[in-house]
Amino acid sequence: MILYKDLMTGDEMFTDAFPMHYEGEDDFLVCVEGKLVSRKKGESISADLIGGNPSQEEQGEECCDDTETVSGIDVVLDNQLEDVQASLFPSKGSLVSYLKKFVKKVVDGLTEEGDTEKCDCFKKAMSAHIKQFVGKYSDDVSVYVREGFDVGAYKQAPMIGVWSEDGRTIKLYAMKHCLIEEKC
């Protein structure tokens, strides 16, 4: 399994346990597909994502269980993401303003670390392709960040969630150069 973590915070954003692919010029965008699910409160990743197959007895027991359920997008629930579009990014302009400060913060951080090659690669990718990411923004999207996100710190790249017409599935877009891949 591959964990995709935020470049600056190291927070896990998603894993390759969900359907995903790359999009755009130079595969700049990582697209993770999520769907609406209902599960028992406290239950994490669905067993079928990791090859599980509950027996008939277990399925029968689940239907008679009176425990509280929670509903939401599987990727969001599993990775403690929250939708902040309405409160923090109500317009494309607010997202662009945040991203400008975020990119500067990342460049400053990479420069301090002395990683000029990674810094140059990041700057080049961002200046060439960030419009692909911002272009996904519209009035009916969701913008996701990790719980505990500090908007004033400019340390986490948001993900844009584009809903399907039926509202039951979503494509979450992240910028490849803002992620660290970690095999586990």
C-alpha cells in the first residue's frame, strides 16, 4: 500500500486503497475517487477495500446491530478530512490567495533545508501547472483539508472535490508535487 502524505505537514491525505489516477499535463493532478458510504461509528476502512469478504453470518449480525452509524465519503472518513469550502475557500479568489502564500511557504521551507533540486522542481511544476488545479474550482465543489488545518500557517495543500451529477461519488484532486509517497 502507498500512503500519500502532505509535503509540509506529513499528514496522511489518502492511500492507494481507493481508485485513483493521474490527470493533466505532466500528470500534475492526482485524482482519488470516493463514494458515499454508511458504516458503524468507529469503523474504519471497509474490509472489501483490502480484500476482506465477510461471511453470511457476519452480514446477518450486522443488520440487526443497533449501533450508531455515520455516513459520508469513504476517503474523507478514513483520512479525517473535512470540507472547508464554505468557511475558508468560498471563492476561487480565496483559494488562489491561499495557494500563493502556500507555495511561497513551501519554497522557503525547501530553501532552508538546502534541497535546491527539489525546490527548483517544485517551483517549476507549480508555475507551469497550478492553473490545472485551480481550474477544478467551481461553486459546487468541496475543498478538503486534514482535520486541525491552520489556514494562517500555509502548510497544507487543500484538495478539491468535484461531485458527480448524482451526488453519490466524488473525485478529489490533489497536486502531485505537494505530496510525499510512502510505501508501507
